[in-house]
Amino acid sequence: MTAGRERLHGQVPVESATAAAERIPASATVAVSGFGRVGYPKNVPLALAERGEELSLTLLSGGSVGDEIDTTLADTGAIDRRLPYQATASLREKANDGSIAYHDRHIAGFGDEIRTGVYGPIDVAVIEAIAVGENWLIPSTSIGHSVACIDAAETLIVEVNETQPLALRELHDAYDIGSLPDRDPIPLTAPGQRIGDPRIEFEADKLESVVETNIRDSPYSFRAPTDSDLGIAANFRQFLAEEVESRPLYDDRVTLQFGVGSLGNALMGELADADLGNRAVAYYGEVIQDGLLDLVDSGDLAVASATSLALSEEGQDRLFDNVETYSDCIVLRPAEVTNGPEVVRRLGVIAVNSALEVDVYGHVNSTHVGGTRVLNGIGGSADFNRNAVLSVVTLNSTAKDGNINRIVPMAPHVDHTEHDVDVVVTEQGVADLRGKAPRERARGLIVNCAHPEFRPDLRAYLELAADRGGHVPHVLSTAFEGRDGS
């Protein structure tokens, strides 16, 4: 297999994945590209898994990666420590049983933590690309934290993926935000503006190895929207239409972000039916999912800016076959830009993210079932919830066929405090928490968002807690009754 001169430029050191994997020290700190299960290296991790040597790697990524890393390599016992995000059943199990030390981190600041040595020296970065030269590469289907990883790494291995079209270069805007302290502001003032370059540049002596691959990304699989999902979408559409009509902030443009996953994809897909007048609609977030491609195709979305093409197999094919067309309105940036607090606030983003549960005062648990067992991680949800001009949390009011209440007396694990959540939407209705005192928030969430079956118990809890007094009334001895953390 040879990528040819259209992908390999200059005197780059091409070798096998096995040879490249041998260059990685047994106890190295390895930074890999990848975000939203796309744009991650495949052949080198598979070669590491077959190395036949006991490894104890610290593995960092921009976001979630595919099974080659977080299942195959993880199952060999090669990964001792993993951060800042994971999304496979295998690694989730190991994080929960303690066999892998998993450190859950916010996305926006992770690049600075890499650059400033919080996790120690980065021995090697393994980055997927569509093309590489002696001192540059063009990323593949995600950028994530590749810029920061390459900057910080002592050495660099590049995987060139032939399954991804070279035309992807038209999407990339790889702006380097620079190092702390005293860096310049990110000069982005509109969602579709380009401020960088398709290439990520590096010092030529970093490049140790170039490996060729023809393995496709692990595609997302989106479930069909449930009736409850469609109810959430309908409630959100109505709320959004009323909100943008009432505030001059949105007179010219509505800029939205949606969290990754089936519910977020369903909400994107339903956005075409929202009555937003003649306002332009833009997306500024982490991931581009199939629902956004639908909006672009229908003319309902002016621009989509993200750090990853987290698409289904059909969505990948659709984009790959029409990259030149989509390049007019899709931009891929480093996660430090897409999730950058200053930019999210400057652009007036409306953030829409999901959760496992919300308590009656508006605290949100988005990561730990029963407060103990991690699912995936916080990802970039806090970057947007905290910095958006409007933060919306969406979730079904119940789980497990209606047997588990998701509007709870007290969240057993808090990822987003009540200070960062403005609105909660379930299939039951909408609770606008802005300007509300804790007891007012509680009444609104119970009446508008909780399932009718669980409202009496929630009201009883609130009355009991209110008798005890306090600004945020609770009865800690009864708050978690009936919950075993499993």
C-alpha cells in the first residue's frame, strides 16, 4: 500500500505500523488525535496491542476515539491511565472497576493542561491525517486537541488515512491559539469565519514516522427518535421560537450548539420545523452529526462550525461524496477554539445539552449513574453550559420504561450546578429557571418537567425539606431513598 505523492510530500519517513509502534516507550505518555470517534489513529494502536510486551501507557486524546484504542488496546492491559473522555463499553468497565485510572476533564482547557505540563511530558503524539509533509500535516475527520498535542509532544507519528478524501482539507481551519500567558484573543467574530489554515505545522525534527492506513472511522449509530424524544423536540421548538422572538439579541442570527448523541441528533433534525422567522441559523459546537447535514441540505442552516465530523456511515458517505459542496458552510477547528469560553460567549451561543438527571433545584448529573458509575464523561458540556448566553438541558423525564425518575430530589453527582443551567426541557414541558429562587425553581421543575407519576413524591419531599428551612432546603437522610447507586 502506498499513499502516493498526493498524500506524502517531501522526504517523510514511511514505515510499517509495527515499526512505528516499537518507537513508543513501554510506559510512555501518548497523545492521540480523535474526537467524536473519528479522526483517530488505527494501525499504530493495533500494532501496540500486538506488541507482545507489557505496556503501561498514559493515553490522552481530544475526545472519544474508536475501538482500536479504547477496546482492543485497552483490553490488552496496555493503558494504565486515560483522559479526558471515553465512550466504549470496555474502557467504561475498566474505569468503574479501577483497572484503568480514568480522569474526566473539561475539553476547553485540556489543551492548555497538555501544553503546560500538567500531565507530564508528552513522549509521542500519534495523529491521523489525510496528507503529510516534512513539517506539516492536514488533519482527517476531526481536529480536537491535535494542535496542542503536536506542540507539546517530543516526537510525532503520523497515520495517513487513504479512505478519507483529500478534499477534507477545504473544511479545516487549524488556528493555533498559542501559549500562556498573555496570549492574544481568538479573532473569531462569526461562526463561519476562517482564521487559520488547513495545515498544522510542526518542527521537522519531531516527525519520527509516517504510517499508511486504509481503515475507516468507527461510525456513529443513531437510534430512531422515540415518542418521548419527539415530545422534547416539540417543547424545545416552541420555547426557542418564543425566546428568539422576545429578545433583540437574536434579531439577525440564532447560533445553536447541541450535545453529541441520539437525542441531540434528533433535536437537530427537528429544528427545520422551528418558526424562527427570517433569522439566519448557525451552528457553533463540538460535533457535526447527521441532523446538521440534513439542515444544510434543506437550506435551513447557514453555517456549521465544529471540531469533528461525528457522522453515521451513511452520513460519512454523503459528506465524502460532496465535500466541495459542504465546504462552503462547514468549518472544522481545534477544540480550544470551538469550546473556547470567550468565543462561545461572543457569538451568543444557545447551548443544548442532555443529562442523566436533574434535581429539583436545577443541579445536573450528566456523567455518573447513581452518582458512582461513570458513563462517558463531561466532555465539552460545561464549556457551553457555563459560557452560553442561554443554557438548555434536555432529557426524558423517566428511564427504564418509566420506572426510574430523572427529576430527582437531590443529584448524587453534580457536573453542572444550578448557576449554569437556565432552562430544562423534558417531554412533559419546559421549566425556565432564570431569575428564580431555589424553591421557585423546584416548583417549576416538578410541575413542568417531572413525570406525573413522580410529582406527588417530589412535592412531598419539597414540603418536608421546606419545613427544615434553608435557602436550598434538603432532608439529607431521605434525599436518596430507594437509590442504591447501581
